Amino acid sequence: MRVLSLVLLILFPVFAFANEAESASRLSELLNEDNDQGFAKALTVRAFSFPEDHGPHPDFRNEWWYITGNLDGPGGRRFGFEITIFRFSLTPVPPEPDSDWRTNQVYIAHLAVTDAEENRFYVAERISRGALGLAGARAEPFRVWIDDWEIASETGDSAWRVRAADDEIALDLALTPLRQPVLNGDRGLSRKSSSIDSASYYYSITRLKTEGALTIAGDEYRVSGLSWLDREWSTSALAGDQVGWDWFALQLSDGTDLMLYNIRKRDGTADNSSSGTQSTGSGEAVGLKPDDFDIVINSTWESPQGGTYPSGWTVRVPERDLELNVVPVISDQELFTTVRYWEGAVDVTGTRDGERISGRGYVELTGYAD
């Protein structure tokens, strides 16, 4: 009985949050502006500092460390992966430090692997409280973890290590940044609606050289490729009339990296705060407003569990004479976790200035399924 009480004491804040999240199956309901009193908010442009800002920002209600990547294995076998660690504050004020057990921090982690050859998609999730060393984040040396899943670095902005293992899948990867962080939006202040409160601080490292091992069902593959890191923290990232977003992270063969997000309103229209960033290896980063790009849905995919997702797009940036065709590596890359969404590896073909280009990337789709 004492053991059971101990487990319940550890997990009670986690269960409370998970039940709230399950009843709010859309990410928009977890990230809206209804319960933001007392938390810090992304209101003005700030100075970013690295590696410090790789670490946590506990005054804000939520943040995430988001890594996606496309990898090649033996014989050209194609894989995709995602590892994401979310931090959520249950209250704006930490509890009194009278016990190591007490915390207002909950961590959620998602791990996913796409096996293109076998047309298989694997998903795992972990939830824990930020106490007793079960989960947490720190800036120096950088580390964010939940149980034995971690994203970490011992030397600041140099190589990062990603380790995570579940029943059928495991990652052990070294990630080396090839480019400096790109500040999205207005110098890193990314507005998500006309409301001044609906904004985040948002940066990306768009290319990380990636090498290591990927394991599926006991079979280990040596892999290499490119990854993409997104870092975002906020308190009210979405407004009440917004239902979700379509997010694109595309690495192109001409050295250009393109991030776009289209925020969808409940009436199906795109919000005027949709945005993007086009960046290059030379350090140039150009912000894109909704009128600067066009995303056309070419096909859809019906989830076996209900819901219709886009599943193929034409992306145009007219002023850059850029037109891209974006196609999922496999159709079913839907995550059934605390929240339900689609996120998967994609292939890219197209033209810039009349010249053919290609690429790879990741697309995330939220708010399409209850």
C-alpha cells in the first residue's frame, strides 16, 4: 500500500494534466489564451543568447524542443524520425521548496520513426513530472530529458546527442549544427494572431548533420542524414478562434531552407498571422508574410480512426520564383498520443528560377481530428 501511495504521489500532477489534455484533444485547446494569467508572455522583441536559450524558460506556460530528420541507411533504405519534448507549467508560481517531490512542471515526449521501405510508422509517448530527476531541462551543460530519453550536449552549441528507446524503436544519434540559429518572425518574436498575447519566441536550427544508429524491432541500422531543430516557448500561442496549423520544414538541394506555417481558423480560413522564413547557408534569413506564399492541397488521406488530412501540396513563393511539390514518404504518419496529429517525412521536387531542385523535409498537421 505504501508503494502504491508513493507512485500516486509522484504521478498525480501528470494524471491531472493528461486528463485535461485528453479532454482537449486539439493542441489549440492546450495552447490557447484562456488560462494564461500569471505566466510570462512573449510581448516584445528580446535578445537571444546561445547556448543559454537552448535551456528552459519556466516562467512561460509551455515550450518544446522539436527535432525532425530524414535519414539514409544501408542500401539507401529511407527513414524519418521525430523526437519532441514538451514542458508545461501547471501553475505560474512554483510550489514552496519544502519537498523534492513537489513541482508545477509536467513533461511530455513523443518519439516517432518512419520506415519507408516497410511502409510502417512507429510512435511512442512518455509523460512525467519535473521532479525527483524523472524529467527536466537545464541550459549548461544543455540537457532536456524524460526518463532515459534525452537531447543533450556537453559542449554548448557543438554536437548534440539524441537517445531514446521504446519497445520497437530506438535512436542514438549525434547531431552537429551546420548553421547558426534562425530567428523566426520579428527577430524571434512570432505572432500567432492579432491578439498581442498570442505570440511565442521561436528559433530554428535548420540543418544538423546527423549520424548514428536507429533500431527497429531489434534490427539496428547505421544511418546518416539531416535534421531540423525547432525551439519555441510561449504562454498563449493560439487565439480562441484558431483550430490548428499546417507547418512545413523543407531542406532544399540549392542550400535553401524553408519554414512555413499556415494557421487555420475554425471557419476553415487561413489566419493573417500565418508566416514563414526562408534562410540560406550564408546567414540570410527572409521573413515571409501570408501574401508571400501559397499552399495548395493536392490530395487528402483518410485516417482509419476518422478525420481527413491533407496529403500532398504545391508550395509557391512567387517573389522567389519558387514552386515545390511536397509529397509524404508514406501516407499514414499519424500520432495517437495525448493529442492526435499528423507529422511525417516528405519528399520535395520543384523549380527555382526555372532550374530543377529537390529536397526533403517534415510536415506537421494539427486540428484535423478530434
